[in-house]
Amino acid sequence: MRCGKMAAPPPPAAEVGGAWGCVRRRCQRLLYWVPVLFISSILCWSYYAYVTQLCLLTMTNIGEKVVCLVAYHIFFMLFVWSYWKTIFTLPMNPSKEFHLSYSDKESLQREPRGESQQEVLRRAAKDLPIYTRTMSGAIRYCDRCHLVKPDRCHHCSVCDKCILKMDHHCPWVNNCVGFSNYKFFLLFLAYSLLYCLFIAATDLQYFIKFWTNGLPDTQAKFHIMFLFFAAAMFSVSLSSLFGYHCWLVSKNKSTLEVFRAPIFRHRTDKNGFSLGFSKNLRQVFGDEKKYWLLPVFSSLGDGCSFPTCLVNQDPEQASTPGGLNSTSKNENHLFPAKPLRDSQSHLLTDTLSWSETSGKAEKGKVGMTNPALTMENET
């Protein structure tokens, strides 16, 4: 009787499902790059159409060629630079001070009632610069990242992370627009709008010649025609989007805060973070005006704490006089003080390093003793 090899047992269903889920996630990540590739392909074609077909082959005046080529490459460089920074600048996530400790996580899982869970979160958040709450007045907590959310922080379902000062997730850059890259996003909108307007303005006379048969019947005619249509179309859409975000900057709001106003301890205040036009502008672009038009990080603050214009400070937080800083109980992490209508936030460097202090931790009062409050997770 011949002995054959035993057949290998089939892989468990969990392993098959896990492998398939991994493949699906990879395919989704690749699909997320399709809008970026589309914009990049349009940009490459516009470069060829403008530089080669319009400037080099169609324009006859040497002075016009030189001026258009120099100005075009300046706009092109700033456009590509800001677009690149918006795409590849990693969104900032809350620092370790906002993550629950192992014991707090266990306590939160053991507590069956909402008020008991809120008591655990209040203990974890009492030394943190947190002034906003959920709609029910509870501590803002992310059960996916296991952290107490800083003010203006939200969980992105696409990135599956909590993003500091999240504005929105933009498919055209395949990235979350938040504290770390919001300035880059604004400059990307501005320079892309200028890029399109410049192309449309300098291409207009040749576009008119196309319809009046003033151009020779060559390949350049079709590039000139489609170049003007594309530039004009994108100019209209970009102007409205850029205008909207300029309004957001002037009011110191994010897109998410327009749809859901921040809720502070005492009430909902849609203008709670507004400090006036000048200071609102500096919150995004910084104090150094020489960096305003360049895609380099110069925003004020650390993304975790923001100055407010509120008169009634949160009684639950430790009071900090102007010029002093409240520190985390365990990590001695430096957070900026929040005086009225003034920002004591420091200017972040490109390395996004966290400052530390050896000052003593200041303990706050434990408030919010309303038993009707329940823990609420918001995104």
C-alpha cells in the first residue's frame, strides 16, 4: 500500500479575510492618488502647451517671449512648490500628553456608566489646555485613537487619525488639511489661481486669433484653444474656493467649525477663536511677514492650544496669568497661556519640536458634576 503526502489544511477564514482586507486597503490607497495624478498631468500638459507651443512657436515678439517665460516660470515654481508641500506635509497628531495612560484606559473600559467614564476623562484632562466640549457638555474623547481631543482637533475617517485643527480632507492633495499644512493649502489655492489667470490673460489674444483665422493652421492652434478654456474654467472654480478660505482665515474658523460651531464650557460660540482680522491672519501666516508668501511653515502655536476671545474662562481648567504657561502633570509639556485677545504661542520650527519646561504642574479644579452628562465621541 503506497503512502501519499497528507494534504495541507486550508488557511483559516480569518487569515483569508485579513489578507483580502490588506489588498483592498492598498488598492484604496492607490485610488486616492488618482486626483493628484490628474492635476499633475494637467500641469505637465499646460507647461508644454504654454512654453513650447505658445511662447516658443507662436509668439514672434522676442520681448514678449522673454517676459512671458520669466513670469510663467515664477508662477509655475510657486504653484508646484506649494502643491508639493500641501501633499507631502504630514498632518500633525495630538502629542502624547493627550493620550490616555494604560491605567486610565483600563478604568475607562471598566466603568459601565457614562458619568463614571466622564470622571475618568476629567481626571485625565484637568491639566490639559482644553476649553471645548461636546454638544452634551462632555469631554471630547476619541475612542479610536484613545485620546482626549485638543481644541479644534477632529478624527479623519479617511486617514483614521486625529488631526490637529482639522479643516477638511482634500482628495485633490490626498491629504488632510490641518494645522501643519493649512498655510500651504492657502498658498496652493492662491498660486494656482494666479497661474491660471496669467495663462488666460496672455493667451487671450492668440485665442481670439484662432477664431478669426489669424493663426497658421498648425498643431499649436488646438493647444492654444484648450489652454485658454482650461485656464478660464479652473480660474472660476479656484476663485470661489480661495475666496471662501480667505473668509475663513479672516474669522479664524475652519470648514468643520462653520458647519458645527465650537462648544465651550459656558455656551456655543461660533466666533470663540476669533481675535480680530490682524491676529487671525497671523495665526495662519505667522509674525514674520517675509515668510508669508513662501511655502514654509510659519504658523503660530503648537496646534494643541489656541487663544480665545472669551471673557469667561473655563472654570474646570487651571487659571494661568498672562505670560505664564500651564504644564502637563506627568510630562512637563509646555502649553501656551491663553490671555484675552492675545497669543503667547511660540513659533514652530520645521522640525515640529516640542518645547519642555521644568516648571511645576498646576492643578485645576474638578468641575462638571452634572450626573446627566454622558461621554460622547465626536469626529
